[in-house]
Amino acid sequence: MSARDPLFWRRAAAIRAKEWAQIWLDPSTFGLVVLMPLILMFLFGSAVTLDVHGTRTGLIDLDRTSASRDLAATLSNNSYFRIAEQSSVAEAEPQLRSGALRGFVVIPDGFERDLASGTAPAVQLVTDGSQVNTATLLAANLRGTLRSWTEARARQQDQAFVPPLSLIARYTYNPELESRYMLVPGAIGIVMAMIGSLLTALIMAREYERGTMEGLLSTPISIPALVLSKLLPYYVLGLASTAICVAVAVLGYGLPFRGSFLALFLVSSAFLAAVLGQGLLISAGTKNQFVSTQFALLSGFLPSLLLSGFLFEIDSMPTAIQWLTYIVPARYLIPPLQSVFLVGDIWSMFLPNILALMGFGAFFFLRVTRAIKRQIA
Amino acid sequence: MAEAPLLRLEGVSKRFKGARRGAPPVEALRGVSLNLAPGRRLGLVGPDAGGKTTLMRILAGLVAADSGDVELLGGPADQLDRSQVGYMPQGGALYAELTVRQNLELYARLRGVEPQDSPERMSHLYRLTGLEPFLDRAVGKLSGGMRQKLALACAVVAAPRLMLLDEPSVGVDPVSRQEIWQLAMDLSGPETSLVWTTNILEDAARCDEIVLLHEGEIRYHGPPAGLAAGAEGRCFVRPLPDGVRRKALQDLLLDRGVISGRIEGGNLHALARQSAAPSGGNWLPVAARPDEGFAAMLDDGAALQPSALAEAFPLRFDQPDQPAIAAIGLTRRYGDFVAAQDISFSVRPGEIFGLLGPNGAGKSTTFRMLCGLATPSAGRGTVAGRDLSVAGAEARQALGYMPQKFSLYADLNVATNLKFMVGSYGLTGAAQASAIERVVTALGLEPFMATAAGLLPLGVKQRLALGAAVLHTPPVLFLDEPTSGVDPLVRREFWHHINAIAARGTAVLVTTHFMDEAENCDRVLVINRSQTIAQGTPDELRHSIPGGAVASSLEVAFFSLIDTQRRVLAEAPA
Amino acid sequence: MSGALVRVIAMALKELAVVLRDRRVMTTLVASPVIQLILFGLATTLEVKNVSLGLVNRDTGIASEQFLAAVGAARNVGEVIVYPNEAALGVAIEQREVLGGMILPPDLSARVARGEEGQIGLLLDGRRVNAAQIVTTYISEITATTGMALRPGPAAPDLVVRNWYNPNLDYSWFTLPGMIAVITTVLVLSVSVQAIAREREFGTYDQLMALPMRHWEILTGKMVPAFLVGLFNGSFYVAMVALLSDVPFLGSYLLIVLAIAAFSLAVSAIGLAISSVAANQQQAFLGGFLVIVPMILLSGYASPIDGMPAWLQPIAATDPLSHLLAITHGVFLKDMPAAMIAGHIWPMLAVALVALLLGHTLLRGRSS
């Protein structure tokens, strides 16, 4: 097309200038580009955390001996738990039901006696199984705490005591295992997905809804020029948002940035190409802003949040859904994005992902240019 | 014809599938054949839904014909060189939030004109359109006339060989209409061809040839004079004194032998079905105008019935001296700009009061203040005795409002729109049903009940909007350019209803750009540049022009009054 | 019927017609949420299953043998891939071939036999925090039990865990009822947020303002479709999950429907407040989005409220979604009594009231 139209780039530039003017005039676009990254960065940096601590836990001490009080004190001092002592199971039960407690620990009668006599007493933990993750982590943390409490007691009695086996866990790239190291890069992906699919979902539908499409189509502009020039400003906005996010992540939340800006730029560009194309295709297909936004939410935002492996492990999903994740562009973004912060440039891993994303971009672009017809009505 | 035609259509047909599943397809065009030579100007007229817009879109290469040959600029339609065609879609396809300059530069560059490289062309366009002082104003804030001029400029910025202008003068005052035509002439060269669709026969009559499209077929193609010939010998006139003309017109329209009638100056005009004068009175034969030829050609032979719309209105003459609408020193300022300055008038029950003035003169602002859509900066307005600033909802209950721009829900069907409106007025149960039934029957909306309002032909849209405004038979009716863009037959029907509704004691406030319509008003107020420049009956206005002469029609008086103000302001010390 | 009621009903019916006018809208409102509910309900698990782990084993003694036997028997660990050295393991982690790896030093068995402490190394991918955290707990449990078997020490308390309401900690019992609440939020907000902005964009706003409708009548009428969409969809999803999945439904259907009603009221009021200030659909939609995301993330669905900063927790308590989540989990799994549900309903009603008053003020402010 461009070969036949000597004014291809000039016409594209005209549309681009118009898009910029419209973006400039609508404060909501800047709200999305600036405010949204800040809000998301804050939420994923400060509010959402996978490190369970401060879990509201009841404690029923039926033994009330020095050993049981010692255990109670150990639990209370541990930041994993927020211990509230209860007198009986009957008292704790309604609180567990209402959600005021996420679990309670019962230290049995005869706890100290059994320990002294060498029989293992059974400490009971009742969890609120409706909060599966909290329940799992509560049990694991309690088990770990009991073990270290036992070892500390053994050392008090026998200075030479050592446990037979111990585990020394190390975490590469993230020694403190801070969940924001994982969540913040993921949130950047969400920001890009949103700017890409949501904003562009609106722009083509709006031309149809307002009747300005008829004016554009009657001019000599070619459809690829129209599509390209509509995408470009939003690509720049997407990059700008990414830059804001990276700044907040590194300066605000102290994330390392071990890779190169070039890698970040290439990965982001490839991803933006994919989601911008997706949004534009939705927009051109529905010609209706409301339906467009619904589609963009369902096919753009939610899969990026839930099926990209950013929050939930893809390996743990049912097999059919694991297959489905292959058509979610964000799946190819999250691993390189996390790595460029925490690891460095792993080109052997980046390149296949970039290629996959560019494939999505090319596919959507071709579909959009076909979806927009010269013919109206 | 020696020269190769610029446009050649041979037996072109186009049908669209029905709006709903199962609905019969709509035959937009049926075997249309048409040639247009370079340098010729074609006026395309015809009633709404007659196929004008479809034909224009085919010419612009935006709709493919189902059958028949289409040759555009000497080649097949799908190889059209779009840079040679300047198409202005209805409404202009402008971006309301962008400025005048941004819109024009966008279309200039899309059409291959780089504004930086040809500043003289751009400034020439700005000068011709008179948009120079408003380059940085958002298009949404322009008056209707200026918007149309800009849309025209956007379409023809690259000096195309073919100009396709769909309704460029709709909703535009007579002065601007003249200017838009002139603009199109100034922008076209000797070889430029022009297709101009309109429902205003005066505009079409300026073209070299006229095509009348009705029900998808060409009913007339020839010189403008030939159209009037169809009504020759069937036009009559009779002078009538002030005050009785409206009643006489109403009676005339109910005459089975009469197609249409109008008031002009002190005279009542009639177009008869046969070459015999209507009964009664001393009718004199008179020369036919193109619009009368148009009406005669489209006449379906049915006589108007007494307005069923009006019959439901209760008689409201119990307080004839109490003004139903009163504007007392209404003023509206936007920053330094005064949009309406000290406007005062009152409308009695049963009176039709016309608000006249060019686009942007302050009519709409005054209107909006009286409907409670804008708060006056000074002064106040009352409707049915209620102050709008104190009793908003009660005052709004007493008025029916038909906005200038179609404001019903485009994606909802007619029935749903009417149900919503009737419920909004608080009508319930049987009253709801009968109000809808009445409006639907009186305005012939029955076939469209299931059609989305946005897909209706313009004339039906306007009928629906009128119907929605009178569902609750309000004592006060506000009509903002009710007939803009509709064909002459629908206009005749509208004024028939309006006259009948006023006769029940309803106060009607109306704005219009058609001076022949304004002749129907009992009294008119002329606003220009935010100020009242004249107020009185049409006769009084005709007698009030400077120089002592009597204007032959309200139109002449109108132009003279505006011109006088312009000169006075120009002479006044700055 | 009073005039006000008639006007509210007229507005409500019109809005319903707008929302339901085309089949694609019906698809997005009914069919696709069902798919999402199932898809996302099954996909969003924080559980870690079938992880591949690497192994660098330099010990051939009994300790490594017993430890690896226990690892092999663990149901959460999938494949164990052997690497010759730590460097190879590091590369595998970098390429995300394995989540991490166990490193057994050459003197492991010997140290255990000598009564010293044998140290097992575990190296995990710090990019995958959640999985790393959970695998650490698995492996440390295996380490401790293997150690006890190799060399019994002093008596230690046994931990007996009982998971009430969800004995097997089935993840879908958490996600499916939770997804009902999340999807209802998205639906209600995206419908309500358009209500007034659409009128502004299409130029019908003026006509609306010239009608004898009061602002509160407009707001109330416009809330109806979003409210109904929430109520209908929410109740439908509850029935669907209760009947078709293996998630138990122990509580009262009526109570959960009541809660969904209160929730829909609150969220549609929030949507209208946004719509009152939006000049066009884009603004409305983006404004809605700025509310949806924090609502979901602060609700406790993605991560527990207990873990949030102390100052943020009272804010999370005003999130209607956090209350609806408590109720859906409560009614499905815990047979939550009416009094407790009421304790979660009134905050939602309070949010509805505040948002409505705000919307009314904003609408009045914008129209004069």
C-alpha cells in the first residue's frame, strides 16, 4: 500500500497529530497513563503481599504450665501470628466462623507432663479452611515455630544438642524473598495490558459511534496507515507509563534493576504491539464503546492478571487452562520482565518471548486492517 | 455530450437488509442512471429516505452498488482516486473537541495538502469561511453555520474535481446559507463538478440541473425551471389582513383540492391539485416556484386531516391575559462574552411566538434559559407562571421541549423512546397508553415502532421528537428549529400541527431559519449579536424597516433589519 | 402511583432497554461471566503442585537416600532433575526450567552418623516468591521428619491440623465463591458507570435536563439496571456453583441473595457517582477502572487483609467487596448465621448511601 501512496507517511502523521490532540484534551487519558501506574504500583508494592504475617490466631491453653506458657509467649512474639487467647473452643468457634480469627491453637492438658515423660503431646491447630492459602501457611508457620521451640528447649537442657538435619534455604535474585520483587514487575505488565487493550478498545469504536469514520474513510488515507498512526501515540503512552512504573519500582520500592534498558524497551515494545493490536481489533470489530470495554476487560485485563503466571503459578493450573495461557500475550511478558529487574539480561530467554509477542502483534495488525472496511453501513 | 462524463451511473440499485431479522430489505436505490459532466452543478433533492445519502455514498466510493455500472472520474468505483473527491458527509464528520485549525489541518493533510507548504491556501480558506477569528475555538462551541462552513472547507480543501456535499446548509440561517453557497462557488474551479443535496429548493435552484429522488428512483432530472413548470397554473394568491391569515391557512390546508399553502407578506398562497383556484375568496393566479413544483410532484393525493395531535390538548383560554411564557431582562454571560443581553418578551396562551436571528445570535441561549438548561446571569424567566430558578421540576412539567439537535435515544426503538418520555412526564396506566397511541397515529409513526430511533429518516426523527414533546399536552411548547433538514411536505405537516395546537390555547415558542415559516407566527422577535433588534407582528416588522418602504415579505424585512444593525454598529465609535 | 415513582420506573425501564438492546451486550453480561467464573475459578490457585526441582547430590549415604525417598513420595513435588553441579542448577533456575534445587553435601550422611548437624541446601528462584515460600515449607518438613527418623531426639509436640469448613483445603472452594463476588463487581460497575456519561456523550443529556425529573429520580432510575444485573448474575452464579461444582453450600440462599442485593446497591451507587462527573464514556470507563482494581486488590481476595499495612486495613474494611467475600465464603462453607451476615450487610448499605449522596451532589453541581 505504502508503495502506491507517496503520501502514506504524511497522511499517517496527520492522524497521529489528531490522536495526540485528542489525548491532550481528555484528562482521563492522562489519568490512566500517570495515575493508574501509581495506584497499581502502590497496591502491589504495599497492599498486596504474599508474605503471611499478623494472622489473627486464637490460643487455648488447657495446660497452663510453665512449658505451655513458654510456648504461648513464643507464639505471641512471632510476627506470623497475632495471638488472642481464648478460654475454650466454644468461645473461639464463632470467631472462626465470622472470620475474626483465621485459626486457633489448642495446647492440650498434660502438655508439660507428656514432654517431660518423652511422649509427644498433640498440639491441635484448627484453621479456617475457607481461606485456603492462609490456612496452609498458618499450619506451615506453626509447625516451623513448634520445631524451633523444641530445639531451643533441648538446647536449654543440653548445651551440646544439635538437630540431625537442617535445611538452609537460599533464594537467588531475592534473598529476603520479598513478594514485591515478584508483584511489582507483574504490575507493570498489568499497566501495559490496560493501556494497550483498554484505551485502544475505545478509540476506534468512538470514531464509528460519532460518525467521524465516514469522513476519514472518504479521504485517500490507506487503512494500514490509519491503523498504524492510531496505534503509535498509545504505544508511546504505554512506554511512558512503563517508565513511570520502573522509576517507582526502583526509586520507591528499592527493586534492583539488573538488566539493561534496551532489553526492557524491546520486551515492552513487543508486548505493547500485541496488546495494542488486540485492543484495536476489539474496537474495530464491535464499533461500540460499551461492548468494546467489556471485551477488553474480559480478554485483555483479566487474563493478564490471572492467567499470565504473575500472581498464580501456571504449573499449578489444570492442564487445559495451562494450554490456554499460551494465547495470553502477558504470559510471554512476565518472565522476561521479572528477570530484567531481578536477574539481568537473559537473551536466550528474552528472544523467544519477544518473537512470540511480535507474532501476536503482526496477527492482530493484519486482522484489524481486514476488519476495517472501506464500505460503511 | 462530447466531453466524457465525470460521473456515470447506469441502472444502479442498492438494497439494505431490514433493521430487524425478518423485516423486508430496504430498497434504497432502484435503477438510477445519471451522468454529470465536468464543471456542472447538480442539486439533489427529494424527501427523506428517498435515497439521497445512499447515492452520495456510492459517489464517494463508500458504498458498493448491488447492480448496475458505476464509473467515477472515468474509472471503476473501486479504483477511485479519493484525492480527487471532496466528500462532506451529513453533519461533517468533525471532531467537536478539537479546534477549527486542528480539524482543517487534519483533513488538509489527509487529502494531500501540507498546511506548512501552502499557507496561502489555508489562509485563503480561513478568510473565505470567515473562520479566521475562531481558529483556536473548539468546533463543538461553534454556531451551526460556522460548523457547516468548516465541514465544507474540510471536504474541499484539496480543490478536488468532484465535490460531494451532503446537506451542507441544514440548520443554517438564510445569511449563512447564502454564504455557504458562495463558499462552494469560490472554492470550485471551472472544471469542478458539484453534487449538493438539500431539502431547501431555493438552494437547489441555484444549480445547473436538479435531480429529484423519490423512493429510490429519479422522478425528475432537468433544469431548475423545469421543476416549477410542474406546478404552473396551479398556484394562486390572495391578500389577507393581519390576524386572520393563520386561521385561513389552516382552513385552506383542509381543502381536498389543495396540496399546500403558505403565508408570504400580506398574502396567502395556495397550490391546488387541479388548475382551478380553491373555493372561496378572490384568488389570483401566480407564477409557480420550484418548491411548489416539488410538492406537486410528490403529492400523494391525500388531504390533510384535522390535527389529531392537537385535539387532545385541553382548551386553555381561561386566563388569556396571563403570560404563559415570560422573559424579563434575560442575560447570559460567559466570561467577557455576552451571549444574550437583556431579552424581554412574553407569550400569551394560544400565541405562536417566533425567535428569529442568524446562527450564534443568542436564540439558543435564550431558549436554553427558558427551559432551565442554562441559568441566567441576570433577569429571570417564567413558564406557566412558575419561576424556573425556584420551581424547576414543576416548571419543566408544564413545558414540552423539542431540541434543535435530535436528542432521543438513538439505539432504542421508537416505542421505547415514547414509553420513556411519557413516563418522565409522570403519566400512568391508561393515560400513558392513550398518549402514545395518539401521537403515533397522528404522526404516522406506526410503521417505525420497532426501528431504532437513530436509524430513522430525518423527517421521521423530527416527527418523533415533536411527538415526544407533546405527549403530556403541556400548556407551553418550546420548538427549537423543528423543521430543520426536513422536506417541504413534512414542513407543511408540522406547521399544520403547530397551528392547531396553538389554537387550543397552547403558547408556542419557536425558532426557525425559514422566513416563510416565521410568517405563521403571531409575533416575532429578531435577535442579532445577542440583542433584540425588533419585536412585533410580521406585518409590523415589514413596516418597520428603515427608509419608510414596506418590505414585501418577512424575509426581506429580516435582512434589512440585520443589515441596519450592522451598519449602526460599524458607525458607532469603538 | 406518585409522579416520582412513575418517573423513576420510566427511567429504569429505559436504562434496561439501553443495556439489553443488543445481543452482544447480552453475551458480555451473561455468557462470558459464566466462562470466566469457571476459567478463572479453576486457574487462580496459590497452591503449588507438580513443581520440578533440581538436585545436586554429592552424598551417597543413608541420609541422602532417605531424604530423597521422602521427597519422591511428596505429592507436591513433580519431577526431580539431577544436575552435575551448582552452576548447572543455577542456569536451570535462570531459564525457569526448575523452580529450584536441593544440594546435598558430600559429608551429609557422615555428619548425621557422627551426631553432628547435617545441612541440606535448598536454592530457590526468588522471582517466584509464592512458590518458593511454599516449597520451602514442604522441604523443611521433609528434612525434619527424615532427621527424626535417622536420629530420634527429645520428645517434640505433634501438630494435628484440622481444617474446618474445607477439610482437604480444596482451592476451588475458596476461588469459586470468591470469583462470584469479583465478577459481580466488574459487571455492576461497568454497567453503572456508563449511565450518565453516555447521555452526555450522545447529546441526550439536555433533553433529560428539560424533563420534569429531579436529580435523585434520575440517579435512582439509572441505578436499576446495574443493580438488577448484579442481583441476577450474582444469584445465578451462586446457584450454578452450588449445584454444579463440588463446593458445598451450607447456608441460606435467601441470605446470600440479600447480601448480593446490598452489594449491587453499593457498587452501582459508586458507579453512578463516577458517571456523574464523567464527560464521556471513556472517562467513565477509565474512572470505573481506577475503582475496580483497588476494590479487588484490597478485598482480601488476592492476598489477606491481615498482611496489609495497619493504616490500610480500615480502608479495606470500607470495601464492599471484602464484605461480600466474607459472606459468600461464610454462606457456602460455614453456614454463617443471619446475625453475622447482617454485620457485613450494613457497611455495604452505608457505602451505598454515602456514594448516592455524593453522586447527587456531583450531578447537581455539574448541571448548573
